[in-house]
Amino acid sequence: MYLNKRGFILLHLGILADHLKRFQCQTMEEPSKFERYVYKNASVYHYMKISLVLENGNKYITDAQFKQLIICGLKDLYGEVGASFPFDLLKFDQNELTGILRVYNSGLVKLWSALTLLGSYQNEACAFRVTQVSPFLLALSGNSRELRFGDQLICIDGSRIPHSRAQVALRG
């Protein structure tokens, strides 16, 4: 069968009209829906990276003593019942006196306030510093404020300090 130019164009216009009708029928039958789901905090826990600063700075503390110190701070502030919520000491570094705590969201403010107000350990002045808090444990794995590049520490302002001086600068 041979079609001239006019017949060829009419054939394509007919196919195009059929596709357009099918498309309009599909869109009329199924209107698009927009659904938005927002999870404010899907995590049950919060993780805290904390450090203990002692007045003389050379005290040997075990992980059990570290946790007991936190429990004593909670009991002093909230009493026996108020301090009865669970928290876990996931990681503890005896050299740096730092630890990572896991606490339920409902107890985060209580724990944080007890850490802030704790002032002594074995009749010696001390203070807890809360370094980082996050609902995700992975967020505590790195600290952009202490980024090391080779043997240098890169500061927030972009300056670079050699590693030997950086340890003194961070402690001092």
C-alpha cells in the first residue's frame, strides 16, 4: 500500500490522537497524591560524648567508678527515684577520661543537668564537659574541630599546628 505525504501525516496524527486519549483517561482515573511523612526523631536513644576534668588531673578511674560517679550525681540532684532511669556507658578511655553514654530520650535532660551540676569526686573538684550529643552514634565518631591531616592538626580558622604542639594546645 502506498501513502502520499498527506496520508502519512494523517496516519501519524491519528496515532498521536489515540495516545493522547489514552493518556488523558489514565490521568483522569488516577489523580496524583502527595503524601508527606515527617519523622521528628526516629531514634529512641541519644548518645553523649563526655569528658571528666579533675582539678589535679592525674587520677586513675576505672569505667565502673566513672559510671558510679554519674549515678551519684543523678541521685544527688533527683533523689533515688528520680535517678532510676537507665543509661549505658558504651565506651570509656581511662587515659583521657572520656566516655560515650547512651540514654533514652526521656532521660537526656536529667542526665545532662546532673553532669553539669556535679562538682566533686572523692573530695576533689571536678567537672564534666559534654563534647557532643546526637541521636546517632555514628555522628560521634568524628569531630571536625579536631581534624588531623597527617602530622598536623587543622583548626577551625584553617591554621595548622604540628602534632606535638597540638596535643599541648588541646590539653592547655
